[in-house]
Amino acid sequence: MCGRFTSITPPEVLAEIFGAGAESTDPPFVANYNVAPTTRVLAIAHDSANQRRLGRFSWGLVPGWAKDRTGAARLINARSETVFEKPSFRPSIPGRRCLIPMDGFYEWRTVYTRERAAKAPKEPVYVTRVDGRPMAVAGLWATWKADDGSTLRSCCVITTAANGVMSPIHDRMPVIVESEDWGDWLDRDLSDRGRLSEIMVPAAESILTVVDVSTRVNSIRNNSADLIEPIERLSNDL
């Protein structure tokens, strides 16, 4: 799954990288080193004219048919294997797909030691691209209208089976879309299940690097650059 990530690259830089027009950011952009569910995040999607736009979405999908927005925190991820069937995601997959830029994401590995096997503590790692560029993570978006007429634009991350780099840590990982597939993924006129499934696959192992980071990231109250600084941990003794 994907439950926490970083958003560090400024919108104007992302707009240039993705070739997207940028909506105004209000409030102004501030780097976020501990993005949590229900946070407003940046994402790229096609507008009604099928042109790329960079804007803000609430992380946690609220389908248009939902009675309220209380279930958003439970819909931060969608599994690639079932995204075409699940009622929450099925309306969005044909033409409301997005790319969610992440400078990196956090995951937690379970560590077993002779002394602490019963507790099985989890230790965080930080995953980034080897080339240092932001990840373009596949997502879905939806628009929900409240009884008072206000609207909420929300999104979720699509996950897939872990690749060889991630499998020792977790059995799932975000779908990372390479630049040659951005056009097809964002195209609102493309709904071919076969082509979309080709994109929703584990990333090549060569593009990712993983470092251990401090358990300070466990609390969303902590949000500073030191969260992504690599640390050294003692190796397992099992």
C-alpha cells in the first residue's frame, strides 16, 4: 500500500516536468515531508478539453455517489487488480485518471529479532527514484458534491504487486508510470482495459533506491527535512 509520502518539488517545476498548465495554489505551496491521508496534494489530470492540468486534490477518494466524505481515509489506495470492478473506483478508471507526483514514499518493514520477536516492531524506510526525479504515481480522481452545493475533488493512489526491491519490505507498492506512458494514462478518451493494465505493473527494480529513516516519521506531527535523512540500523539477528 501507500500511506505516506513526500511532496517537495514546487508546482512550477512539476508543471514544467509534466508539460501541464498549473492552477493557482491557494494557500501557497509548502514542501511536505510527511503527507498523510486526507491532505490536499498536487496531481496532474486532463481537463474537459483533454489538456494536462496541475491542481490540488484531497487524498482519499470520495466517489460521486457517496452520501458523505467520511470514508475518504479508507480509499487512499486502489488495487490495480480490482480497480475495474470495485464500485468506488470503477466510475473513475475509464476517463478520470491522474498522476500524483511524489518525491518519495515511506513504507514500514516488520523486523524480527530474538529479543523482540513477540513485538515484531516496524521500522520505516524511504523509497525514491535512483535518478532523483519525482515519481509519477498512477491515481484516480473524482468529484463529489455536498448538499450545500460545494464540491470536493479527490484522488487515490493505485497500487500493484511489489517488485524485487520492495518485496522484502511490503507485498504492495504504488504504480510508478514512466514518461512514455504519461500520455496514454492521462488521456480521457482512452479506456482500453488491456492498455491500462499494461501500465499498472510493478516498476523496474533498477529505478528505485531504499534507505532506512527515523521512526519520527511515524507521527504526522513531525514534518521536516530530517525525516528523509538516511540512518544506520543494526542488522537483524535472526
